Amino acid sequence: MESKRILIVEDEPVNRELLVENLSLAGYETEIAATGEEAWRMLSENPGTYDMILLDRLMPDMDGIEILRRSKENPTLIHTPLIMHTAMSSDADIAEGLRAGAYYYLTKPYATETLLAIVATAAEDHRQQLELQSKVHQAARTLTCLKNAQFQFSTPDQARDIATLVATATPNPERVVLGLTELMLNAVEHGNLGIGYAEKSRLIEEGRLFEEIAKRLDTPDHAGKQAMLEFSREGDEFRFLIRDLGSGFDWRDYLEISPERAFDTHGRGIAMSRMISFDCLEYQGCGNQVLARVTMS
């Protein structure tokens, strides 16, 4: 597997050396920027160079929040994972970073194992995003004529394939496919298969999530369960209604990435879908049905 290149933005020399050492030993390529201004120059001159950015919050010239904001305005950098690492650990400070787009968080001091776990999560999320975008580019453009459609799906692979297909019916499939995939995967994993938040955290930590999904899909209780996607278009508005057979959940806690969950290895999908992919995200009933809408001309 090709090694990932990480830009480390850190003004403290000792911290920089430790980060470079730990990440290099884990197989990552690293480059360093000692100031915010230097980091932004490197990013703006070569925006497609880095697979990930490890960003210090407090720096003397340009702070991490400003780099985050600028990155989210750059079409090449907008999907590059940014991990904020900081000693500012109050709920208000974390919330500010989350609003600016820091979907991954580390608070100093942190163990090497914690650093590598968050970096691995961000790298895998980014890999899946790039894979989805590649599939979108390869899909048939004739789907722009699609007005109404209904799909059933039961596995993560089916969810990804259908999301890729349906996203190509919109003028900006690269934007839509990320959020649509997240919502459809939630319908399979959390809805139909009943994998709860804490259980998913444990399975990811143990490296057994995919094994557990395959196991549940093969049991009598879950083998016949189908989630549903209804797609419709009215003028410039595109609607995606997703329904699963689960008992629902308290979706209100997941529309934004809360400070309490900022350091978890998952749980960002709904909030990222709402912020990046859709103009409106509305959960209905007990939470086993969600309507996503986006307007595009």
C-alpha cells in the first residue's frame, strides 16, 4: 500500500520531532511546517500533495482555526482530513474547531497509540472518499435524466454502489456521494444490523468491524433485511429518502460533532453529510427514516 504523506504543522521543535518519529515509524511520510504562514504557503502552492494535515491550534502568526477556514474554501483541500491537536480542551474551544471543520481532534498530551488510531481513522475515511469520487467519475452520465427511482440494499457494498450510481443523477455528484454513502451505511450497520455506537467503537478498536458486519448479515435474524432508498427530482431540488428496519435512535445528538465525541474514531458521518453534502437533513419518526435534500441548478 502506498504510504500516506502528512503535513505536520507545529511550532514547538520537540513536539515536531516526536510527531515525525512516531508517524515515520508507523510508515507515514511526513513534511513539517513550523508556522501557520509556512503551512498555508505549502498547502496553497501544492494543494494536492498531502493526504492529511496534523495541525496545531495555537501558533504565533496564523493559528490553526484560520488554516482550517481557508482549507474549507479551497476546492482541492476541502476533503483533505485535518487533525487538530491542541492543549485547548474546553468544550467551547473544541466546539469552535469542530465548526471550522476539524472533524478529528487530539488534546495534548496524548499517547502514541491515540495519535496513530486517529491518524489511521482519518486516512481510511480519506481513502474511501477518494474511491467514491473515482467511481462517480466513471459512472454513466445518462443518469442526469433520472427523475424518480427506488432501490433496496442490504450490504455495505450495495449501499456504496447505489450511492455512487444515484449521485451521478445530480449536477455535483462528488459533493452528494459522500453524504449519501454515509447515510446508507448507517441504515445497514446501525439500523438493520443493530450495531450501536459503543459497540462500533469497540469493534473498530479490536479491528473486527467488517468481520462482525459479515457475520450478522449471515444470521437468520438479519439475512432478509432490506433498507430502502427513494430518489426524486423536482426542478432543481434533489431528494433522497432512506429508510431502514431498525428501532431508530436519538438523531439530535449527531447532527453536529459534539465535544464529547470529538476524540472518537467514528460518529462524524451524519454531521459531515449535513455540513458538506446536503442543504437539508431531516430525520423522521423514531429516527429510522431520513430525508436529505439538495438544490442544484
